[in-house]
Amino acid sequence: MHRQLRAGIVGGGQGAFIGAVHRIAAEMDGEARIVAGALSSDPAKARESAEAWGLQRSYASFEDMAREEAARDGGIDYVIVATPNHLHLPVAAAFLKADIPVICDKPLAATLEQAEAIAGAVRESGCLFGLTQTYTGYPLVREARELVASGRLGKLRKVQVEYNQDWLKDAIENEGHKQASWRMDPERAGISCCVGDIGTHAQNLLEFVSGLEIESVCAELTSFVDGRALDDDASMLLRLGEGVRGTLVSSQIACGEENSLSLRIWGTEAGIEWHQQEPNTLIVKPAGRPWERWRTGGGYTGEASRSATRTPGGHPEGYLEAFANIYRDFTADVRRVAAGDEPKRDYPGIEEGLRSMRFVAAAVESSNQGAVWVDV
């Protein structure tokens, strides 16, 4: 019987943006339903949040949740970690120790040392581990990856990726803004705000599509708003494998920008361009010929794109659908493992999480040393 899987969630309660996003994404395809949670470190808020979501079970702590769900007949099949960065390690470790698969919000942890500890817990448990690097779930991002892999672009030469926002252009962390306050707190966010929060999305997207790893960075991280302990802007030069060169820009103080994530890749035969704010379009630029405008749902796209598309062409699909694609792939692997089969791992996991944390550490080290080249 193909039953609906039971999911749990830690964090993401009242006042949190990302918890509701995880819930929608996990439940969008009807493959899973969130039935249990430890939604806040405040027991009253946790209970109120669980009641608002209609959860069957609410826990005062993630430790209680991991222990009781593992022992329960009909306990959760996997858990979602939607807490601030510094809690990813203890939460993930508790559920992995209980042999419960984990899917975690990015970045993997607050520090590289914590990320490596999570990786150790994954190896020791043998459990599935997924990371919600959302933008790899877009149909045309997957199509772009296939185009690069097919050799359509020729030999890659140059890459550019940028992720610009303006929501931290003012010191809203001093005005009680929950999302800003923890992101600007080194104890909870880790060694970086901007690079850890959105720079890792740009890095992951670039590596996912190009198939190459960033080998070294020359970075300048800046805190433009007075009094901030962590960066709100970053500019980097990149050296990737196979001699490819590039740039990465991420900013949270770029006035007028909403969620401007863009990727450009150029090879010897063609280039491609994709913008997250218009995700249904991929621009393909063959040398010496007119540009091509590829669309989500077009019959000319490959299997990777088609399998990530839910609606006929012309019907917008966006952030929530891309997020749900990560969950659909992860949930399918939970089913495979439960049936004794090998997982496909068609989603970001522990290795991608470690790559991102090494990237953050290298960028911070480079900037602290005066924008010198540092190996990732």
C-alpha cells in the first residue's frame, strides 16, 4: 500500500517565515503530511503553533520528540529541521541517532566544524539526509544543467552568479525583527550573514548547473550598516575546475532589489542565462545565431525539466513548486530505503552542505586577510 508518509518538524513556529514554506513544500504532492512538531523553544508558543497547524502531536523539546517518535508505533518517517543555524547540529544529531531521516534547511550549520559533525552523524547512522537548496528544484535550472552536461555550450570559460536583496539595508535587527535578529547574531547565524544566508544559494546553484566546483575564492565581505557584527554584502572572484573563471556577488543591502538571483554561464559554443524572478524562462545564446527563449513546459525540454514541471506551459511555477520538488525527490528516497532499495539522491545532501560551508569559511578567511586567494 502506498501510504502517505508521516513527517515531523523542528522549529518554524509562529513568527517564522520558513516553517510554513517547508510545510507547503512537504505536503504539496500529497506524498507526506506533517503530523508532529517541536515548533518553538517556548512550550506555549510550540503548543499554539501546533494547534494552528492542526498537528497531531506537539513536543516541548526536540529531544523528547526524537526519542518518543522513534519508539512510537506509527512514528514519523522523517523530520524537517527549520531552526536557526546554530541548532542544526543538535537537532539533526538527535534524530539521526534515533534512525530517523533528516531534511534540513540551509546552510548546513553555523560553522564548518558543526557541519563536519553533522556529516559524521550521517555516516554513523546511515540515514538519509537532504538539504533544501531550493533553487536546484526549478525545472529550467535542471534543464540548464543538462545542457551543460551535454556539451551544448562547448568548453566552459566564464561564469557569473549574483543574489541581491535589500531587506537588510536598515538595522531592523535592532527593532525586534525576528528573522534579521538571529541572522545578524554570530552565536546563532555563525561566521557570516550574507554569504551564509544567500551566498551559499548562489554558490550551490553555480556548482549544480556547471558541474564544476569552486576551487578558490578572493572575497571582500562588508558590513555597510553600522554596528553589525556580520557581513551584509560580498563580492568575490572565483576559480573553478577546468580553468573556468567567474564572479559571485551577494548583497542584502542592494536598494530596490527583491530576490534577484541570476546565473550566466558561457562556453566556447553558447551561453545560458537564468533569472529566479522569471524562473519559467531560460535564455540560450548560441554563437553566431539568434538567442533562444526556452520555456518551462515546452515539449522540447529534457526529462529532468519535464519531471519537475507540474502544469502546462504558460502557467507560472515558482519558489514553492521548486521547494516541493526537493521534497518529492527526498520522500521518494525515504520510500525506496524503507522498501530495501537504493536511494537515487536526486537532491542536495550532506556533501553539498559541506561544500557550501567550506565555501563560506574560505570567503570569510579571504576577506579577513585583505581579499587574498584562499582555497575552498
